[in-house]
Amino acid sequence: MFNSGILPNASLYSPLAGSITRNLTSLPDLAASSINLYVVFDFPAPVEPVIKQLNGKLKIPVSVDTYYPYVAEKALENGVSIINDVSGVISQQMAEIIKTSGAGWVIMHNGDGDVEKIGDFFKKSIKEAEMLGVHKNQLCLDMGIGFGKTREQDMNLISNIPLYKQAGYPLLLGTSRKRVIREGTGQEKPKERIYGNIAADTMAILGGVDIIRLHDVKNEKQGINMAEALKKHILKET
């Protein structure tokens, strides 16, 4: 999942579309390749020109970061396929929008949390979402690296994925350029944390992560490809 960051003008997304598609579609068999847009607005109006710039130019899904149901609804009406909800809460209003639209819903844990707490949150969120009528195939889980957690908790979550991953539900990891990478590498400049990102991605993929959220697709895809290749050669206990 390519993370766009925030561009100052909607028209700037259009020339990116071709190169993004070429790089993402060459990734290995992760759960999905897509482009993600940050939506930091209080009202949905600024979302529309950005989505319209991408419509018809991408052959991959577009997701939007938002925890506002009305922003999610407007985005879905304009061609977005996935809502990346960072609230850490199963909202009945958001669930209804997801159920009705058939869109994907990334449910992220937000706040302090160790391995056990994240596992409990995932189980509870799955139960609540499905009770509200959302199909399990619409759900994706995210442990929320960097969202209210200590760096020690972040490290533990990246290193111990099998302890809390929920069978049958894709798991998304987003460590790209975050402080946990600075903690492990000492690299102060976010845009120069590529090698640290690749190491974290590799650990996560070997642990069972299905989707990687990143910025530097061209550079990082090589590490992801290798991690996927190595994963296929892990010997199973007999």
C-alpha cells in the first residue's frame, strides 16, 4: 500500500498515478496493492478533487485515511474502495456505511497497547463489526504502530506478530518513516529510513503480515520481494 502523504494541490496526484501503478503492481502476492490518501480535513469537499484526479488513471484500489463517517461516505461515492479508520473504535455509523457500500475497512488499534491487548482488541473489534452486519471479507486489521504506543511496545508488536494475528483476517503494517525506525537505526531523517523500513517489513512479513504500508515503493519493493521469497522457504514442523 503506497502512502501518498499530503500533496498541496489535488492536480499533483494525477502525474503520480502512472508511476505508482507500475511500481505497486509489481509487488508480490500481498493481500492488496493500493494507494492511500491522507484526509485531514474536517469537511469532505477537499477530498473530491483528489479522488477525481486519480479516477480512471489507476488500476488498483484507492483507500482514504479518515475516522469521519461523512468523509468516508463521500469518498466511497467518488470511487474509493477502502476506508482506513485510525479511530480505534467500532462506530455503528461507520459500520453501516461500510456494510452498505461493500468497501474494505481497515480497523486500527489506537493508543497504548502490548501484544495481549492488541489481540484482545482485534477479537473484540471483529465481533462488534460482524454483529453490525459487516462481512469478514471486508475487514483488515492494523496494530497501529506509532499511534500512542511506546517504542518498546512498537518493537514488540513488530517482532511478535504470530502472537496476536487473527486467523482469516489480513493484517496491515505501517512503520514507514516512523519513530520506531529512528529508534532502531538512529536515522533522524524520516526520508532516509528506507533500510530500517525494509528490515521491519521483512520481520513482519516473515511473522505473517499481509499488507505493507509504505512511501518509497521503488526502493522498498525489492526488500518485500525478498522477504516473500524467503517466507516460501521456511520449513514447517512435521
